[in-house]
Amino acid sequence: MPGVKIRRHESFITTGAAMMGMFWTAIACDEHGQQLTGMRPVLRSHYDIEGRSDEHLCVEACDKEIKKLLEMGTFSIVDENDIPPGHKCINCCMSFKIKKDCDGNVLEYRACCNANGRQQEVGSYGDTFATTSKFSCIRSICAIAAQEGLTLYQLDVKGAFLLAECKERVYINLPGQYRLPKGKVLQCHRLIYSLKPAAHG
Amino acid sequence: MFVKWLLDYGFVNMDNDGVTFVKNVKKDDESVSEILLSIHVDDGLAACSDITMYTEFIAAMSKDFDLSDSGELKWFMGGKVEQDREKGIVRLSQEQYGNDVLKTFQMDDCTPVDTPCEANLHLAASDSPPLDKRNAEVVRNYQQLIRACMYLTCFSRGDCSFAVNQCARFMSNPGPTHTSAAKRILHYLAGTRSLGITYRRGAVDPSLLSVGVRTAPNQLSASADADHAGADGRRSVSGWAIMLAGAMIAWSSKRQPVTTISSTESEFYSVSQCALDCVYLRRIMELLGYEQMAPTHIAQDNNACIFLVKGSGMYARAKHIDTRVHRVREFAVGDKPEVKLYKIAGEYQPADIFTKGLPRVAFQRHRRTIMGE
């Protein structure tokens, strides 16, 4: 984003609500497959990565994610006073996922920016369902592929969530470790994770 | 946005649900090549016979979207997909996910057992502790365990679906017997980590073979069974499976929503639930371009139920049955019947695995049938 500088504090500042990243439910394990977080399956916020041996990798992933969002034109900076009445500024946080291949080797660290969708007011958003496929449909395609000798391919659209335009007015604060100039907030032009209509995009 | 792009590219959306798409192209030599596509949020699964057509599709798509690696399918939604085009085999399994679950619950090195639950398992609400003595920690662990097993069950491990379904009824307040039943599922998983569903070219449903019915390829078949008064509160458990290419593609194990007064009535209930899903999958198959020539055969071990579906017999004790359940009659009679029931001996009824805890021999026999292994 030209002309605007978003700065990340080197030490984590404990602000921003910790929320659940709805779509991030992998089991957090280190490179030896040992579970790191007890019974909690997800690294949910920047509190969880503090003091970890791979903290710098997580922070790097965070920066990459924020950079991607900015490059895609997801946000613009607006003045706090410009928020029309009836609209709230909602918080967001980062959640993390350690992506592994089928043998359990670490492929990459991923961070994901989640808005606190619960702070959105009912009626300020439209359809919310996600386009999930039925398992029986997937299996019937697999069965047909076996019978007819079709080849199965996979498709992965990067940032599919983040492509959709945000039709509603949504204002957010960035998570604790990122700081905007005082009195400024971000307006979303594209949907980010955990906004109510996000999955429908 | 993604959906709109697909429609513009010439895909047809089935069901109007924005999930499953198909595109057919007639080539010069009258043969048809097609792409089948199913989207799961930002992941997709595509099946295609023609590599050039697929390459064109990927090229067109990467112009407008940022596609990451889109090679052959190996890994989909936490499950492993293996394919062998020469032999015509597609295999779904979840070994890595199963290992993760076992590690999470510290059952990695437990003793394997042969069945996911004890024979004739009956879990009762009376084993739950009183509400004021409920231990939040125990409840949370139990819920996490069942959630983890539930995902296994609905993707590739239908063999434990009865056991998981039984345990899942006590999510809010599990007692000691429920916890040990849930642990038993993990013991079973530990011994069968690599098990999965295998679809084979030309494979036929063994239950259909046993009655001498031959079907063309790409035809569905099904079996439905019920355990009368087998669950809490004298409800029955219904279970059914729908098979294609030698293994099941859809299955269910559920406590019935009403109390039935005879075994026939409970079987009737499960047949009707199965028939509804058969009809749905028949539509899907037809939209995918694989016409269902004959009515779908449903295996059933209760003669009275077969007569009842045909519309004859036992009226006095069946007249109270809900109209909704009678819908299956409409599917089974008329000029173009969609389902057809046939009699099969009780011990060869594969859907038995979804209705009760079976002893080892019967369990393994049915598992071979439904998983195609």
C-alpha cells in the first residue's frame, strides 16, 4: 500500500482478543511429531508462539500474511472518526498452522489473519455458508475414476477466501504486534478469515 | 466469484449448490471427454480422462487465480488418495490422521484389538455420573476424542461408524463405560491404521452376486438393516450402505427417531432412509453422465419388510407408520421404479455392521465387503 507504513513491534504487546481460527484445526506438532500444546490442538494467537523455539518462523509467517493482504488491496486506512454511526471496529488476531506433508515433515509455517466475526452485528452481513462438498459426492467421483480409469487431480486456489469482495462496511484493528498511526483503522475491501460471510466467497 | 468463473468457462453446476461441477466436450470422433470437479472451500478435486483438456482448463484458470501446485491427487482433506489407472484402483485412507489422533490421546503404543466395540455393545445413559459430579476435564477430552474419530468415520473409516455413533450419544456427560468404549475405538484404530476404502474397476457387490444378479458397471447397489429395540429407550438402530465399484460410497448408522413396534417396522424405516439417499445419489450419477439403467437393488433380510414395500401384507400392524416412511413405496413401484428390494440371508447382510456390535468373524467378513479390501 503506497504511502502508508505499518510497523510491527519487536516485542509482543498484549492487546487484541484471542479468538479461535475456525478453519485452522490442525494438530500443532514440532518436527519430530511431538505435540507442543498439550490438549490444545491449535496455536491460536501470538500469546501461544511467545517463547517457542520456532518463534521467529511464526513471526516471519505473520509478516508474510499481512504483506500478502496489503498487496491484494484488502485494506485501506481510514480515520477512526469517519466510521459511520452503527458500525463498529472489530478486532482481529493471527493464528498459526504448521503445514506438514503426508509423512509428517514440516513444509511451511503459515499464519492467518482472523477477524472476530462475533463482533459483527446480525443483519450487517448476508449469506454465510461455505461451499463444502459432500463426502458421498467425493467418493462417487473416486469410484467412477476407478471404474473409468480417469486421473484424479487436485486444485488449490491460494487465498480463495481473500479473493471475494467485501460488500458490507467492515472496519478492523490489526492484531497486537502491528500498529497503525494513532486514530486510524483499516477498512476491509475484501473478506478475511472469520468474518461472518467469509466462507461463502 | 470462483463459482461464477467456472460457470462462464462452461461448467454445469449440479444441484445448484455451488460444489460439484461437470463439463463435457464432444470431440471430432464423437467420443466425449469430461472434467468432474468438486470444490471444498479452497480445495478442489478434479477427475479427467483427457490430459490436454485438463491442461487447457488449468492454463485458463491460472490466468485469473493464483493456483498452487495442481498435480495428481495424493492428499485431499487430510486423507490419502492412491490411484492406479492401469489396474483401475482408487484407494482412500487416513493413516497419518489416525496416527495423529493416537498420539494426541497418548494411545500410540496400545494393544490392538480386532473390533471397534464389544459384541452386543449397549451403552446406557444410566452409566453417566450425576450432573453435579461431572468432571469438565473428562468431558472435554471425551468430546475431543469423539470429534477426532468422527472425522475418520465420515471420510474413509466407515467400519467404526457404529461404535463412534454409540459413544457420540453421551457427549454431554460421559461415564466410565462410555470412556472405555471410546478408548476401545482407539485400540481398534491402532491395529488397523492403514485400512481404507478401495474402489476397483469391474468389482461387483458380493451380496448381489450371492443372489445371482449381474449389473452393468457404474450402477449403484445398497443394503439396509436395522436392530430392533437395540438402542436406549427401546429405539431401533438403522444402518445402511450404498455401494459403487466394489466399495461403499455412502453409509449411515443412526438411532431411529421414533420407537417402532416390530422388527419389520424398524427395517422399513431404515430401508426408507436408505432409499432416499439412493435416489439422491442416482441423480448425482445421472448428472455426472452415468445413467442408472435399472432400479437400485437394496439388500434386505426381512421378508415382511420386502412385502410391505411392495405394497402388500401386514396392513393391520403397519397402518400407523408415518406417511413420510411410505415414500419408499412410491420409489419402489410404478412404471420407472428407482429402488428394488431383494432378500438376502441375515449373515450375509453387510449393513449389519452399522446396526450392532458384531463378533470378530462376522465383523471382518462385512468389513471386507463394504471397504472393498
